[in-house]
Amino acid sequence: MKKYCGAFIKNEREIGLLREANRIVANILDAAAEVIKPGATTRMIEEMAMDMCSDYKVNPAFLGYCGYPYATCCSVNEQVVHGFPNDRKLEEGDIVSFDMGVAREGFVGDAARTFAVGRPDEETARLMRITEESLYVGIEKAVAGNDVYDIGEAIQKYVEGAGFNVVRQFVGHGVGAKMHEKPAVPNFRPAGKGLTLQNGMVIAIEPMVTAGGYDVEILPDKWTAVTKDGKKAAHYEHSVAITPRGPKILSVSDRGLNRATWRNLTV
Ligand code: MF3
Ligand code: CO
């Protein structure tokens, strides 16, 4: 694989393999949406995801990654990312940010969505909608010749314009044979110049948005990131290829994208 400033440039075959890994991830996200309801547990989502991995004959990419002990991240309410699945019964009004990765034929798929348990209150529904829309606003900037920081700038403007905040402590990333490759893809504009996007790069764009302040802290389990002020957070992630025909979303399930937020993007 060719490299540009440390970022791998994928050919069409490699992008095809990434698309297939990501299709499986997206199908698992769709299945999670069916499981998540009052009375269900995040443990049930973990078990379902593991079962689907064996059905598809793929490996869960998170399990064992830097010692992470589960196949999925299930982050509830004020948990931002990297929440552990557990046996607590989900209640009406909770939200679950579900993040999943698989490895198939040497390539990793990575995507996430936030799901409501029952009917969310109005502010929570708006938090989820703005976060998902901000992902698509960022994807529109995933074009060769743009600075990778243009993505974060667009996400940050959209999110702050709606009165929410973007998390600084975690960022998106290049994705390919490894789950985390260059470049880092922040959801805000850092100082200075970032890497110039090139065709053939594949990046995971993943805005994490808080209803309150953007500060997060890590629980004693060493993984679960929660908002410092205890306000809710949402997280949406797509793996996206940068191509001469524009950004191509790879994490598309057999059911297709949510057209309400898809706008004019192609897959
Ligand atoms: N989607 C997350 C990321 O891109 C998931 C990583 S969880 C881990 O960083 F446990 F695998 F680290
Ligand atoms: Co990711």
C-alpha cells in the first residue's frame, strides 16, 4: 500500500474489502436497533454482536484491542464512548451509543450510532439529530485537497451553532488494515495545518457531542469516558473513502442509509 505522510492510500480492491467489513458492522448496528428497548441490557447487544460475528465469520476488532475486554462499546447516557456492556436493564429515556468494529480478510470496519430506548425527550432527540447531521456535514468535507481539519471545523461549527459541544479528548482516525491509522480526524479545528486529504484515504469520522460541557473523564475501569458534568452525549461514526467521485460512505447496511440525514451524498 502506498503511503502519504504516514496515511495509507488504498486501491479499489482494498476499498472493496473495507466496504464489506463495514457493511457487516452496519448490519450489526441495524440489529442492535431492534434489540434496544426498555428492559433489554447492553449485555444482550454484546452477545448478539458476537453471534453475528461468528455467523459472518469475522473477528470482533475491539475485543482485546489495547486490552479492551468486549466486542462492543455500549455507552449509556452520560457515557461518551468505550462503555462496557453490562446487565443493567435499559429504561425508557436512556440513550445507548453503540460502537462496533470487525476485522475481515485483513481489513477493519468501524462505525457507531446512538439509539434511544423508547421515546427520548425533546432535548435528547435534538442532541442525537444534531450529532448525526454533524457527521454528514463532516463527510461532505472529506474531499481530496481539503485539509483534514476542515472536517472538524465543519462539525464543530454545526454542533456549536445548535448549542451543543464537541468532545476534544477523542478523535476520528484513518482506518484500514489497522483500526487506528493516520491521520487523526478531530471533530474541531486544532491550531495549524493538518494533512491534506488524498484520494484512496479511508477515514473514520466520529463526532462525539455533549449536551453540556465538552470535558470528559475516564472511570476507574480505565475505559469508560463520561461527561464531567453528567450531561448526556451522543456518538455517530462512519468509515468513509476519499475518491475522485467524492466521499463514499463504506459503513452502509443492507438496509441502506438513513435518508433523512443522508442529504446529497452518494455511497
Ligand atoms: N470506534 C472506536 C475508535 O475508533 C472504538 C475503539 S474501542 C476499543 O476508537 F476498545 F477498541 F478501543
Ligand atoms: Co472509530
